[in-house]
Amino acid sequence: MRLLNVATCNLNQWAMDFDCNLSNIKQSVAEAKAAGAMIRLGPELEIAGYGCEDHFLELDTVAHAWECLKELLLGDWTDGILCSFGMPVIKDSERYNCQVLCLNRKIIMIRPKMWLANDGNYRELRWFTAWKSKDHLEDFHLPSEVSDVLSQTTVPFGYGYVQFLDTAVAVEVCEELFTPQPPHAELALNGVEVFMNASGSHHQLRKLDLRNRAFISATHTRGGVYMYSNHQGCDGGRLYYDGCSCVVVNGDMVAQGSQFSLKDVEMVFAQIDLDAVASLRSSISSFQEQASCKAKVSKVFVPYKLCQPFNLLMSLSSPLKIRYHSPEEEIALGPACWLWDYLRRSGASGFLLPLSGGADSSSVAAIVGSMCQLVVKEIANGDKQIKTDAIRIGHYTDGQFPTDSKEFAKRIFYTVFMGSENSSEATTTRAKVLADEVGSWHLNVSINGVVSSLISLFQTLTGKRPRYKVDGGSNIENLGLQNIQARVRMVLAFMLASLLPWVHNKPGFYLVLGSSNVDEGLRGYLTKYDCSSADINPIGSISKMDLRTFLKWAAVHLGYSSLAEIEAAPPTAELEPIRANYSQLDEVDMGMTYEELSVYGRLRKIFRCGPLSMFKNLCYKWGTKLTPAEVADKVKYFFKYYSINRHKMTVMTPSYHAESYSPEDNRFDLRQFLYNVRWPYQFRKIDELVNELDGDKVALIKSTDGENVNVTADGGMGVVAAGSGDPRAGF
């Protein structure tokens, strides 16, 4: 038997904070060595932090990374343990995203990333060059300040693997695993048994299973040990890196870290018999045949043993059931951890939330409550760093610290109901009850006086006084009056966030939380510079449909029972007067349902549909309930208002990224914000296709001798029952 003890980790790094990052790296190495591990794997670009973005273009960033690596090599950190550290490296005139393999105070190999992540949230080609020389290793001359102290001038650089006396180890960096021809396939045929994947992978709802399936697939048919390390936390931007570091052996997961955690360092250990890898490979005839005619991959030989012989003192890791969170749990935990990182690193003393009593702001309140529960739980479990941060943020004295989540919330969380003459008693009450359940410091403020003063000022300037539509006003007047209320709330929220700590003799400031969801952003159903404008927004990339299921879940599992009533209430902005025959409703205002918006959003972003392609797809999806002409009207209506309001995305509050169809304009969904909102060419093509389909339908009806016929978008025909009901039912 060849027994190998390995360690991988989740690290909560902070872009450009080299002290923080180096401290976490040292702690992870120390814990790995204490557990007897012979390999320690850390996440991608862990020394500088993955999210440095354009700071990677600065020579200082690369120089500081070398300084940190030098400190690790001069100490005893790498004594007796193979360590893989992630950092940027400049070779000749190119900058590479590299894993640096170190052992016994020496660098044994530098492995540059060959396939860079360059879509969605990732822009690695902006900062790095992909390594393209696969057929040989090159000599890399170490910086003089490093070579002088290490007595080492050059190191092998490029694509290859490390051959030890008892096994072979190789690196595969994040995106490379997901390419059509991943390196591990070729490396396995060359005898590599241990693969180390250093990653910077962000959380997205329902995404974890895709990642885990890739690890399992990598070793299921070709054998091997697959180690995976990831960042965990907010490293300074919109993404939350969701950990889940793990070890997979021959297609079975044998060790798995947490997906969501407040910890700065979390270790994942596994004890493996490498003979199990060799045995599996030798039993697969096709593997043997392909290995016999493989393309040779360069290697670095290191005369050192990583494995132990048969030893009953080392227990072997067994396959385990992979842990997954439900989407509701993901919403409760991911944004909560992101908020905690942002709060403790920003220097703020807490959060302020305009709480309307509606579904969106109530979801944010519940997420902050979840954060407070997590903090208290981790303190009870003995986490000293979280306890130190909570004492500082909550301004505890005399040895006190948080022991109750509601008490902690009272110290760090303000909620404000900013009611107007259009607000109902129901939403006022819901906001107050939820605030009491979470524990926030709640205020109830009337904005009627401010709104009235602004309207009077406008009347003085113009001689005209605008009226709501229900009182005989025009659409322009109606919209203007709604916007005044919304924008007053934004101004008041920032005023309270900056001054309430002073009122209560607290230092610092409060961060204003936004609460617009991804569907409202997509449709533009929000006022520019209203309460959607804030410091950060934990739900800005979460759909309304997911938020509603989260509210029902949180009413039970977070203990905030009032959320059930909030979820059941029809969504309304409450910006227009309530009359006996009129009550403002979101979906009526928008001219579409939130369910429809979710469909539009996925087709537009995930499936890359323009107006015509979306029309064709929806003819299939909705063809049993809507005619092609009705589908065309819906598609045109969506694209009209999407393009009219796209400019709002340029100023949207930075939001937690959670959904693959987010319209976030900063880097995820890059599009113009000035459109020809009539879409004349595209809509004309839709009309032509509708006319063609209608002509086909008439011809088919004449040929069916009286049967009721449903015509599908491809010209197909199906018989439906007579009197099938409202064609719009269910939409």
C-alpha cells in the first residue's frame, strides 16, 4: 500500500491585502502539517487574492507576491510538505496566472495556467496570458531578491508534472478542468495519480452539482486523486466564492468542505491508498491501450517520497454522500456570509435597510437576521476571529460579546419604514412585526411632509400641481409623483445611515442596503435613484420567484413567521393612492408576471436570444396557450421596456451575484444602454413570421375537416379538445 495524507482548504482571502492573505496561508500550512499531510493545496492566486482585477497590471502586485512567497520559503512552512501556492508571475514580458510548487524551502516547478476563464464574471485574458508551449519546460530565472536568499537561480516553468519516488503529481488550474480537452486526461495516461486544482469559483444558485460532477468525471473512468481548493467569502467585489474544497478518489468524493462559512481558514483532509488508483487503471483495458501510445508530457524529477507504507495508525477516507443545500438555504447563507465579510472589512458599524413590508426588503431583512444567527453560532463554537470582529462592530465592552442574534441585530441593524399617504396599514404592521422578529432597531417615519413640500415648490415654480392618474392626472404626472416619493426615501435612507450612529453615540457609519431583485432590474421596474440605490444589495441577482420560495422557507427555518404573510401578499409599490376600485399591483404595472420575466431573462442571457429567437422559442414553450400573434406581442413588449430602461443598469447598486441571467452592467452583462426601442428590423421579422404561421394555420384548418387544430411554431399540427379555456391561463 502507498498511503498518502493530503490537505486542501477554503481560504477567505481579500484582494490586495497581502498581510491577511499570508496569515491565512500560513495557518492553512500549519494545520496541514499538524495533521500529517504531505500535500497542501491552496486556491488560485491566493497570495494576492483572486479579485485584484486591474491591480494585476501593476508591477507592485507581482513584486509583493514574490515577497510573500520568499517569506514562506525562508521559514519552515514548506519543510516536509509539498505546497502549491497561487500567484501572478511575469516571465519575459508576459504575465501568467501560476501555481508555484514548493518543497523543503525550494521552488520545484512553476505551472502557468493554459486555458483562462474569460466569460461571464471572468476576464482573465485582460490581465494574463495563456501558456501555449505544451511540449517542453523552460528555465525561469527567479527574481534576484528571491534567488539570492534561496541559493536557487532557475526553476522549471511550463506544462508538466512532478515525478516523486513513489507517485506523480500535477496541477490543473480552475477553468482547465472544464475545457473540451482537459489536461488531466493526458496527464493520467502519463502516470499522474494526484491532480491539484486551485480554483477561484463563485457561488451561483444551483451551480455546485455541475462542479462536483466535473471532479467525479475526471477520475471515474481514468482513476486518480482529485484535490480541489477554492476561495470562500467576499474578497472585495460582487462575487461570493463558495468554498466546497474537496478530495475525490476514483470517482468517489471522500472529503468535502463547507459551501458557506464565516471562517477565514477551513481545512479538508483525506487519507488515500494510491494503490487503489493503480489497481483501477490496470483493470481498464482501454486505459492501458491509450497509455501505451500516449503523447509524452514533460516532468520534473524530485527524489523524495510522499507516501507511507501500510500503517494501521492511518485510517483511510471512505466515500461520503455529497452535501447540497436547497436553493432557499443558499439564499439564506450565501448573501449572509457576503454581508458579514463586507461589514467587517468596510469599517462600518452596521446596516440600514428601508423596510417596506414587501417581499424584497423583507428578504433582505431575513438575510441580515440569518447573518446574525451565523455569527452567534460561530462564536458559540469557539471561533476567536469572528468573536473579535463582532465585539468591534457591535461595540461590546467589559468582556461582553454576542450570545443572542436578536440582541446583536439591535446593535448593528436599523430598519426604517418610510410611509406615505399611499402606504397601507397592512405593510406598516408587517414591517414592524418582522423588525421585532429579527431584532432590528426599527423606525417608522412619514415622508408626507417632505413630498408635499417638493410638490408645493414645483407648483410655485411652474404654476401647475401634478395629480395622480386615479384623480384625473396624466401618465406623466402619475409617474412624476411616484418618483418623488421613491427618491425622497433614498435621500432619507443615506441621511439616517450617516447620522443615526452619531445620535446613538456610536462611532462610524451604517451601510445602506438595497432590495431590488434581478427581475425588476431586467424590466427596469424601479425608479432611478430610489431605494434600489444603496451601498450594496444582497438580492440584486436573485429572482422574485426564488425570493418568494425563500420567504416561505425562512418563515419556518429562520424563525421569522411573519414572512409567510408577507409572501402571500400581492406585490405592490404603494406609490399611488388606494381607492375602493383601484389598488396598485406590480405585475399589472409591468404588463407581465414575474414568472414571465424569469423566462425572458433566461432566454435573453443564458440562451443568447434576440427578439426573433426568443419569439421562436416561446412559440414552442407557450404554443398550447397562446397564439403566435399573442407570443409576438409579449416578446415585443418585453424588449421595448427592457431597452427603454437599460440605462438604469449603469447605476445599479453593487449586488451579490447569484443568478446566471443577471442584467448587471458592470462586467457580467455588457450591452449598450441607448437602444432604438422600436427594434424596427427585428420586430418586422417577427411580424413576417407571425403572418407566415397564420397562413399555414388557415391552410391546415381547411384540410382537417372540422377538427380543432393547434399549429406549432415549426408548422407541426396537434389536435386539442374543444373549449380548452382561456389561452392565457397560467401566465
